[in-house]
Amino acid sequence: MNFVDKIHIFIKAGDGGDGCSSFHREKYVNRGGPDGGDGGTGGSVWFVADDNVNTLLEFRFSKHFRAERGENGRAKLQTGKNGADIRIRVPVGTRVREVGSGKIIADVSEPGYEKCVLKGGRGGKGNARFATSTKQSPKYASPGQKLKEYEVELELLTVADVGLVGLPNVGKSTLLSVVTSARPKIANYHFTTLTPNLGVVKRYDDTFVLADIPGLIEGAAEGAGLGRSFLRHIERTRMLVHVIDISGSEDRDPIEDYYTIRSELYDYSPALHALPQFIAANKMDIPGAEENLERLREELSGEDIPIFPISAASMTGLEPLLDALVLKLRELPRTRAFEEEELVQEPRYEKGFEITFDGEAYNVEGGVVDYILDTTNAEDEVSMRRFQQLLVKEGIVDALREKGAVEGSTIRLGEWEFDFVE
């Protein structure tokens, strides 16, 4: 099946380029000053609406999307080139959720949508930036910002004005086929429809998009059958039409069928349950339908839910239903969009550290240690002073004391080894 509506991918903004440590070299110029340039900014990650695709199939074969890294700075005060952005093209209707936090970071709800979800890392500073009146020849150049990779979930939600909901084999696909030019698969058995089908209804000067949602079953909201994967396709709809087999042709009670679907909608999302709803009492051409229609009207007499007797197969009763849909849609707000949250970008290094004692040395490991080592130049006095300050600021010195380190104890950070000094 080529319709894919939910998939996980990995995205990463480009790291910043490193600053350059360089000194001016020219004939007849003795002791040239620092001239290392800054690193370039890394590329950003964008999500962009693509009207030409309607499935997430291509993401099955390509799961990692990384923007370009910024170039390193160069001598002669040359700044590195900025990394190229990456633009991830997805179908209209795609909702992007960051897996770790659960935040919706992009909601591609309409054509023309585009959003930057991850900004590229800043470039490091060249050593020329660190020159002062007292430190005229700094060797230290700062590294570019290293950024974390994120796992995100792409979820395609059908973009439609009206969703047709109901139990299997009640005639939703037939109704779609007779009021639009869509040609869904139609057969007299359950779950003929396994993916949402869309069609455009044209009624006089109005048009709207109608979605045939695959048949739901009891327990769909908890995942029975393919329930949850079907239900999410009506999250964007502006209103719902319950299609009911009013004839009870499969020995089902149409009233119980209606309440079953209402219950599943509420269990999945109270917001869906609260959408404006009509009832299409289908299969009125079958004996027994009139009696059941009267029972349904009596049962729902206290509710403000219009009931339209129709027969999709014989194409009768459709015009009043379509006219009522057009009038109702004129009153409703446009297709639902979900509130977006900004993703707070984190550096590639995980927070925290751990100290172990192996009988000879205290070993300090963790993301904080990796960051400190990667951003320290052991040959530069300014950088080493910063190294010592970071050990104190991050709590490593205090933690070593608590673990029992004393004057002269051996400390290991990665491949670095030194004595503990009080």
C-alpha cells in the first residue's frame, strides 16, 4: 500500500564552523598580528508545504535530514561560508511533533506554508576577536556551536471540510462517489476502504472537500482495528456527517450504531465530538428503513442534529443534504490548525557528568566533560584559564571533593590527566 500517513524521521541543524587561529604572514612584516576569521553559521531546517504530494511514502527511504555545517574561518580575517538550509517538503495537512517533548513544532495546514523549526549553529570566533591591549597575540579561537539531532513524528491529517464517519459497509464510499468525481473502491464487504478518500463537491457557486474516512468499529479510540489511524484524519474537518445504515440490513440497530460512533469520537477527542454534525440516514430504498427512521427521529428529538434520509445507491435525497452542508460551512471557521510551540534547541552535548574511582584515578565522564574538552585549546593560556573556570562553574571541582579527591589525587577527563590542586 503506497499511502503512508505516519512516520518518524531525524532532523538536525548545521553546526557552526570553527573560528580560525592564525597570524599575519607577509614578507618584511615581522611578528604579524592575529588574523583568524570567524566560522560560518550552520544551515537551518525548514518544513515546507508541497501541493504535489499526498503521502509520506518517500520518508520511508530517507529518514535523516541534516542541514549543512558552516565552514571554518580562514586566515586574513576571512569568515567561513554559511551552511545551506535544508527544506523538507511535506504534504499539506502534515503535523510535525518532536518525539521527546511531544510539542507540535510545525502544522502544515495550508498551501504556501513554510516554517523554520531549527536554526543553524553560530560560528566560532577567530583569534583576532580575542586580541586586547594586554593580550596582543592570542592563540585561542572558539569552536562553532554544535547542535543536537531531534527525532520528529510526521503525521498526515486529511485536509477536508466535511468528514463522513460511520461503521463499515454503511455506504460512505458510495455517497462520496455520487456527489463528487472521486472513484473510491466500493464492494459489499467490511473495510473495503483502507485509506481516506477525498472528493470535491460543487454546489452552485460553492465548493467544499468531502472525506470518506475508513469504517470505524467499537473500541477504535483505544486502537481497536485501525481506529486511531483512521480517527486522526477527521481532526482537521470543520464538520462531520454520520452515515448510518438506516435499514439495519446487517442485523444492526441504526440507533446503537450512531451512539457507538459518537462514543468513539468523544473517547478519541472531545473536540471532535463537539464539531457540528449531521446524520445521513442511508439505504432508504431498502424495506424497513422508514420504521427505523422514525425511531431515530424520536430518539434524537431533543438534540440539534439534522437528519437527512438518503439513498446513495439510487441517488435520492442528496440535494437537501448538500444544500444544508453548504449553508452550514458558510458559518464555520476555516480548516482547523493546531497551535504550534517553539522547539528550544539544545547543544549536542548532554547535560550532567559522572565521577567514578578505579583505585588509581577519579574518572569524570559525561556531556559537560565532552563540551569542555572540545572547546579547550591546551596550548593557549586564555583557553586553559577558561577550562579551570568551567570546572568550578559546572560543579566538577566540588563533586570531586565529595567523592574524596584531595591534594595530589589523579583526575582523568577523557584523555587528559592531571593532579587535583586545592
